[in-house]
Amino acid sequence: MDSSAPRKTQVTSSHWGAFEVITENGRLIETRPFSGDPNPSDIPKAIPAAVYHRSRVARPSFRRGWLEGREGTDRNRQGRGIDDYVELPWDEALDITAQEIDRIRKTHGNSAIFGGSYGWSSAGRFHHAQSQVHRFLNAIGGYVASFGSYSTGCAQAIIPHVFGVPFLKYNYGSQDSWDVIARHTDTLVMFGGINTKNAQVSMGGVTEHETADWFARFRDKGMRLVNVSPQRSDAPEGCDWIAVRPASDTALMLALAHVLESEGLSDHDFLDRYTSGFDRFRPYLMGETDGQPKSPEWAAPLCGVGADAIRDLARHMAQGRTLITMAWSLQRGEHGEQPYWMSAVLAAMLGQIGLPGGGVGYGYGAIGGIGKTMQRIEGLTLPQGDNAVSEVIPVARIADMLLNPGVPYDFNGNRQPYPDIRLVYWAGGNPFHHHQDLHRLEQAWRQPETIIVNEPWWTATAQRADIVFPATTPYEREDIGFSPLDEYLFNMPALIPPVHEARDDYDIFTDLAARMGAEETYTEGRSSEQWLRHLYGTFHANATKAGIDLPDFDGLRAQNWLKMPVRERGEVKSFLTHFRDDPEGRALDTPSGRIEIFSERIDGFGYDDCPGHPVWLPPSEWLGAAESAAPLHLVSPQPGDKLHSQLECALADMPGARPVALAIHPTAAKVRGIAQGDLLRVFNARGAARARAHLTTDILPDVVAMPTGAWFGAGGGNAAGTIDPDGNPNVLTKDVGTSRLGQGASAHTALVEVARLD
């Protein structure tokens, strides 16, 4: 790129949408909203400061203790997060790294390598760090992989047992669109809310942010909108708020189901024809098996919602077309399988699954793409190759794996030992953002012999790695932006030259593969541009077969972006609609061929923390078990100013931005002598974090909310017993699996106390 280029405006894409970028003399100057977006996100404003931030990794860097000890047995693993770093030239750095990876795989086998990544590093389809690192590791013999995500790992385990489809297929291709909901739904009951803040982002990008506009249409229509959540702000204005205690949603749903059944409102024709196992579930619901009917009177003290309010809601849901929606957050806690399973049972009892605007939907508002139905075009996915290693762990069990090599664990009906990991290679993610109980993760992080990270910035993960390669950002390389949940296609130009000595992940892995005899397997003889042309060529051919006219690769380059005619309007039949029309001919892929209210398969696993039908199982930490040392329930929602922890380096520099705000009710604040804006210490037995008091009546009095995304131990180590300076809630959250079935993240299982910090 010509560094003397004049001022130029181009459009690029990101996970939070498209935006214009102004460059001048080879530098990124400013970002502006994309003209085609009715409600553009403010997130891009932080990009210029982040790209040139002092926290950029400038050159290949090696932790001094690891570098000095690599010829012997003492690699000083305790120095991770504390040691300084030695910068080396690229060739020497690549030589040392290739030798180390080769040593591990030849000494311990490829099952001693864990390939970590989280997939959110770029909306570009080729420079997708998760695909790149997995392709590289497969090219050299494989790696231990992970299942699921921190966002939906528990749901990905339970939903296939209930509906017979992968959860993400249900989420992205089998739910009603916003316009179908607007046309048919009378009552929208949102467990966990539907938050426009979260809908700013979507995998691969969301160009037109529509969620807020749809809610305005819902209100104009007169649709009843019910937000069932501990925070009023979890849904747009104009929604009825049923303030429910965190982790008690299953109890509330059981009580709603009890009203339907006891008052003759259940649709038994639907239950008999389309479901399996209601006869096994009903005795539990009515109290015949345990002597406790799951009535509104039983649920009221558990969930904090009055019995009359529960009864009124159940009757209203049975009067018209009702859509039950479940936020992803509800399955991110101990026993997270239960509310997701019970929501399906409740929807089945209403008899509306498979009808337009009725039934149950998952993740509306969790990302911006859900609620949009698109004609699917295959392509633009970098093949990752075949993994010769069979071991796979649930993604949220990383610390367990590193701390307990060889120890058996249960997961979704299987029992196997954790692998003995000697090397971790991470690209495209920050586990010290996603994971729970970060002090425990820090202990686990000291176990492997070597940790390698490709990263643009000195995140908490990079600061705890042994080898750090400076990676480019999406603004320093060419790519193609596309999401199957979006109707826009982008050429993402290289807007500026790489900052410092940053290189693309593809080039880093190409050089490592060449040193390990796997270059041809990894690259297939293609450069980055040749891969872009190849992937786009496949996509272009598939679009042509579907009757969609697209420019060739050079035409897309010249055009920068285009809007494709792939938006599906009107009634689009899902697999559940087909199943409702023909339950025998279009049977579900469950053992019974029906929606499984009782699962013989799950029952056969013998898990007391996830039996054969939905049950009320209180978590180990919730308000029903609160003690004086930790009387408040902490929820840790997604941030509104960024995606996960991205761009945090620049955002944290803004005056007054850190520590993060803690939402706390005035009643809880008053008894603790806390005023608006006070500096706080939020703490429990696992850790402590600073926060700034934000007093609001839009939250339950015994609940506090602290968003994720602040960098852990900002600027250095953060040992247990210290206070996290910027306010990372995951120093407080509990690192346990949702159950032996799902083994998902339990981020919302956390009790804390709050005090003024002088």
C-alpha cells in the first residue's frame, strides 16, 4: 500500500456491522456510520484509537523465563503474567517456535496439543483466526479440540435431545422471522428479555440493525410484550416487566405449566400426537411423585413473582398466539439445561409449536442475525482439514482439563479422561475474558509446558503466554465479509499497512508449516489472494445456481459492497412446521421421532443433575441460598460498548470509563452507604473487583449487574487476594459445568457482596 495515499473513504465490515473508514497518508483517521444501517452501532468509534494503541504487540516476543529455560526442564511456568518479554527477529522466532511444536508432538503426541480459539476475531471469512489455527494444527497431525461455545454450550448439548436438531441449526434456520412474529404473535413472553444492546453484533456481521424498529412495530400492533428478567433494561421500553430472581426461571415455568394443566388449558391433542413422555412428566408437575405440586404458590417464594401474577400470565398465554423466547443467558448457569428444556415443554403444552408466531424460540436479541431469514448460499468457508486426534472437551472445561490430566469426567452420556496438554496454541480469542473464576484459570494456565498466542494486542491472555506473535487487525489485510444471517457482501480492503511488524495469521502459519514439512498441506499452494479468489469463486458459482447474479472477485473489489436479494419474506416453513404438518413422514431425529418431554436416553445416563425430564434444581449459589458474606446475586451481561473484550484497550483510556459500572438498586445501596458514582469493591471468596456504582430501580434489590469485557488485571498480573482494577466480573464467577450433560459455562452462578472502596 502506498503510504502517501491521499484521503480516502471505504466501507468495511465487522461483527458489529458495516461502517465507513477514512484513511489519509496510510493511516486510519476516522470511522463513520454506514448509510444503509437504520440504527448504526457506536462501537466503531473506538477503532482508530485501538489500532494504534500502545498495547499493540510490536514484534515476536518470548517470555524471558521460558526462553532461558527452554534447553532444560525448568521453564519457570510460575512467571506467566509476571515475566518480561524478549523481542526476536521473525525468522529466529519462527525457528524456535516450530522446533518447540515439533518437540511436543514427537515426544507426547498431537493429543498433547490444545488448539484454542473462539472465532470472533474478524468478520472476514478467510482471515478467520479460528479456522486458520485449526487448519494449521490439522496439517501437522491434529490437536485436542473443543465442543460448543461459552455463549451456548449447554444449549448445544440439551436441544438435540429435545428437538433432534443441532441447537445452532434451530437458532439460525428454524425460527420465525421478525415479520412473521409481527404478523401472527399476540403475546411475546421473553425469558431473559430481548436486548437491543446484544443485537448490535452477530457472527460475520449484521449490517442493518433492526431489533429496536421491530419492537416499535410490535407496540404499535398492540402485542403484549412481557420481559421476564431481573432487569427491566433487558428488553426495550414499553414491555411489561415480571421481575424474576436469577436462576429461578424453571420454577416459574413449572408453575405456568401447572396452571395450564390444572385449569384444563393444556393442548392434549398436540401432546399426544407430537410429543413423547408427557405421561412421565405430569406426575412430577402435579406433585404425585414427590408430594409437591409445582403450583404458583410453590413457585412464588422461589422466583419472587406473586402467585396471582403467575396464574394471570399462564391464562393469558393460553388465550392467543404466544411465542416464548429464551435468552442465551438462561443456560449459562448451573442446571442451565432445565429452563431450556422446560420452555419447550411449556410451549408444547400450549400446542403452538410449528405455528407461525407461536412455540418457542432461542436467542432473539442475543445476536443481531436471529430474526432474519435468508436464502442460504454455501461457500466462503476456509476448510480446516481432518483432525487425526479424536479427543474433544467441552469448551468451558479448559481449566478442569489443564488441572486434571487423566482424570475421568462425564459429558453428554460419555465418560473419558481429560487429555494431558503440554502445549496450547491460541489465535483469535481471549480466554481470560470468556472463562469463569479467572484466578483458577490462572493456576491452570501454569500447567502446560508452552503457550503460544497470535494476537494484535497485549491482552491478559497474551501477557500470560510464552510466545506471542503480533497479528494484523482486520483493517490491515484484505478479506471478504459475509454472514449467512445477513444480506450484504463486502470486500474488506486492506485499509492501512500492518502496524509495527504484525503479520497475517495465514502468513505466520505458512512459515511455521514450512519449517515442519507441512506447507503444501496447509497452503495447497495458494497465497492469501489466491485463497480469496478460490473461496469467492465457489460462493459465486453457488449463487449463480440459486439464480443470484453477483460480480466476479475483481468486480466485488471495485464495488466494495453490495446487497444481495437473499432476504426471505413471508412464511418460511421450518422443520417444526413440516413436522406439525406430517409428524410421521417428517419425524424428528429423536429416539421417539417426536419432541421429547421425557428422554429415555438422558434418563439412562443416570445424572442426578440432569434427570429424564425437566425439574427444578436450585444452583449452589442463588438468592435462595444466600448468606451474609455474599447476599447479592451477580449477573454479568454482555457490554454495550464493544463485542466481548475487543477494543477494550482504547475504551479503558476514556476518562471515567473504568472501572466498569455496577448496576445496584437504591435500597441495596442505601444499607451499604453507597451513593451514585461511588467507587466499589465487589467481592466473594473467589476474588474481588473494582466497580463504579450505578444506582437504578430497573434491577431487583438483591441483584447486581456488572458487564463483562474489562481486561483482567489490566496491565499486568492479578494474583488471588488482590483486586481486579477495571472490573472483570469473571474474577467472581464460579467455574463449574452446568451439569454432567451439558458441561456449559456457569457464569451466572455467583453470589457477591458490595462495599464502598475509599
